[in-house]
Amino acid sequence: MYYNADLHVHLGRTKSGKPVKITASPSLTVKNILEKCIEKGIDIIGIADCAVPEILEELDDLAKYDVLKQLDGGGLIYKEKIVLQLVCEIEVGGELNGSPHLLCFLKDIESMRAFSNILSKYISNINLSTQKCRLNSVEILKIAKDFDGFVVPAHVFTPYKSYYGSTTDRLSYIFEEYYDEVFAVELGLSSDTYLADMLSELSYKVFLSNSDAHSLQKIGREFNVFDLSCPNFESIKMMLKSRSGIIRNYGLNPALGKYHRTFCLDCCKISNTNPPIHKCAYCNSENVVFGVLDRIYEIKDQKMSHPTFRPEYIYQIPLEFIPGIGSITMKKLFNEVGSEIYILHEAPFEQLKECIGEKLAKNIIDARYGNIKVKAGGGGIYGKII
């Protein structure tokens, strides 16, 4: 059966109102995320702050009252519709360079609690998300593996807090003999399959396209389609390990990402010439934020070459990016047409037109088929449709 999966979403607050991810919206609570998934059309959601003790207590309470039910094989199911996978994002502080982010996937509440207890010895404040851990990547991988978990390098190309962006030219240099234990990497919003397959060492890694949502509206802006017999932890782990069952990646046109091209911190211009760009073409400054496209072109070792298991990568333009589509229009679409994923990829023109009129319906159809022009983002500024 096919499932839409977004395996990287953050929490803003605990049930009692305490902050979890400082930069995330306070409306990102466990219950709100699960309800939003129904509206979005997401079937499997990875909540990336599950090592926070108060979140574990909340999940325990929800399971106690059958709001969440434990799945055989790991994971928790909500309303018999949405499967919650327990994830912890860690800022790795033990590498020689940079502080890359690593996603750690655990089977159940008990395993995540044990994992959290160990991490708390190496993290100053386990009650906050994505805190710096005084261990290296292999040490964290080994701990996760001890609890039958696995790790996925997060937003692997972004200029800050990623492996290729700030830590290494080759992921294999970091994980060494454990590199085969890394089944997948998360691409991030500013890259895609076509760019990542310019690195030969990734030719046998699964690519995940996740939202890294810091607000409810961002959930599902990138997602994966998995073919699973059951949407539990064990099935996802086996699918990634065997590289089978990855049906499609849906993601932003990478030019819409916040770090796609090199950005000048002095004149605030985004580069638009052939990559890699290390110096601003407008003011000649070297005070720049290096773009993802530019970084990939700097370290690539082959022309783009997809392995046979690599699925189709489909560009998705979320409703919030489409001209004329605001919150009121979105609410009308969700009420009368269906989930955002259905609206973006399947809803017929006539159905959209009946709901929101011809002009806006055409904008959605144009976005669906790529009949748009995009101005690239960079330096923390999203690209936009022009």
C-alpha cells in the first residue's frame, strides 16, 4: 500500500506550553501536527523532538488513553489514520569541523526514552530540540543501533549545520566503516535528486525529501511515497536498508529553497551566474553564504547518474507559494476539494475552478505542470514564483 511520509517535523511547544524547538511555531504541538497531517494528506509523520522528556511523557499519556495506539513493529497510530514515527534530531558537536544535524529514528517510546537518557549525559539541555551533543556521528549511530534504531543525515547540503555544507566533502570520511549503516540521506529544500546524484558515494543511498517544518503550514511541503505492507518502524527501516519500496520523492523546485544559490552578506544580492560562486559578482565581496547548488558543483565527482532504484522526483509547489492563494482560499480548498496533496497533484481543473475561480485554478495547474518561472533563493531567503 502507498503512504505519503514526511519524516522530519518539529515541535514548538509541549502540552504544558514549554518551548521545544525555539525557532518553531508555538502551534506545533503533537495533537496539532497529527490533525494537520489529515488536512495535508500525510499518512506517516516523523516528529523530530521525541527525545525531550516531557514529550515522551505526553506520548505515554496519549497512548494510555488510546489516543495513540502502539503498532506492532514500532510507531504509534492516531485515529487509525496517521502513523507517528519517533525521531530525534541532534546537533553533532564531536566532529573536527562544523556541527552537522543527524536524525535518529527509534522504534517505540521505551527505546526513545532509553536513547534520551544516554544522550542527556552529553547534551546540556535535553528539554530543548536539536541541542549540541558532545559525541561524534559514529558514536551516536552506535547508540541508536544498540536500540535497533538508525540514523539519517539531515538537510545534508545546507550551508549551516549539515555534513556536506560545513563538515566534509565526503560523508564516507565521517562514518568510515559504518558508512553502510547509513541507509539514507535527507536532501533538504535547496537540492534534489538530480543534484545529489552528482556525488558517486551517494549512488546506493536512499534520498528522503522531508519538510523540516517549523510551522504547521510547512508540513508536507516535501514528502516521500513509500510502498509498505505496514506503515510501522520495522517496515520503513527494511525499506530504506533494501532500497525497495521508494516510489516517488516530492519536493520543492530547489531554486525555491532558502539556500539554493550563493548570497552576498554585504550587498544582499543572490548570485545567478554559473556555479560554483565563491565571490559576489556584484560587489566582489567574499563575505558570502555559499549556496547549495554552488557547493554541490564544487564537490561533485561525476555527471548526474541515477542508480536503477532511484525513484522519480516530482517538483511540488506548495499552495502558500502560488500567487493569489492565501489562508482563506486554502481553507476553502481544504473544505470543498480535499487535502493539499490531492489539490496540488490530482484535483481536476474543473473541480478547482468551481471552488476558487478560473484564474486561481489555472495558477494551481500551472504550478503542477511546471509552467512557471522561479527566482532563486539564497542566504536564508526563499525563492519565489515570478
